[in-house]
Amino acid sequence: MHALEVVDIAHAIQLALAPVFLLSGIAAFLGVLTNRLARLVDRARKLEHDVREATAPDPDYARAQLHWMARRSRFINAAITLATISGLLIALVVALLFSGTFVPINLAAYVAVLFVVSMTALVGAFLSFLLEVRIAIKSLRIGHV
């Protein structure tokens, strides 16, 4: 009987391992998003300072860039929020998969719903990220000196 319990625990760990890899991918994606947001905030602070102190070479362009940056920051914030929600739901999936070995109730429906909602949030995060990148590219002024 003891060997059967060890096998059950090993199987639960195997089941929970795939979502853990997904969780590490979400964490890497969150790292990319937070780095983009940090760079955006730093650039916006510099531009705001230049506009406030009247040291910006082209104040109208600086104001336009601040407008674009505000839009981008909203999309990055949405992507961070959705990716975090997705990560939290995947963590719950892992907990349910593992605890399903010890609890005598069927948790399959809960696992399935949490996984689908998590993937929906992750899709939303990727879409928000895509929109942010599109705005960043649209706001570029390469070659217009």
C-alpha cells in the first residue's frame, strides 16, 4: 500500500510539471513587460522634465511622444495584469492537480475551467503586448531629422 501512495504522488508531480513550465514562460514574459514599462517610464520622465523646463528641442514633438507613451503604458499595464492573472490561475491549476491526489473529490472540471480562463487571460496579455508594440512602432520618427 505504501508503494502505491508513492507512485500516486510521483504521478501527481508529473501532471503538475507541464503547467510549471508554462508558469516559467509567463514569468519570463512578465520580465519582458516590466522591462519595457521601466524603459518607457524613464523616457517619459525625461521628456516631461524637458517640456516642463523648456529644454526640449521640439516641445510639440515631445508632447506627442508623451501622448504615445501614455497609450503604450496603458497597454503594457493591461498585459502585465492579464499575464499575472494567468500565472496565478496556472498556479491554482498546479495546486489542484497535486492536491487531487489526496482529496477524494473530482477536481477535473475546476482544473479545466481554471486552465481555459488562464489561457484566455494569457491571450489577452499577448494581444495587449502586440498593440503596445504596434503603437511603439507607429510613434517612431526614424529619418525625420
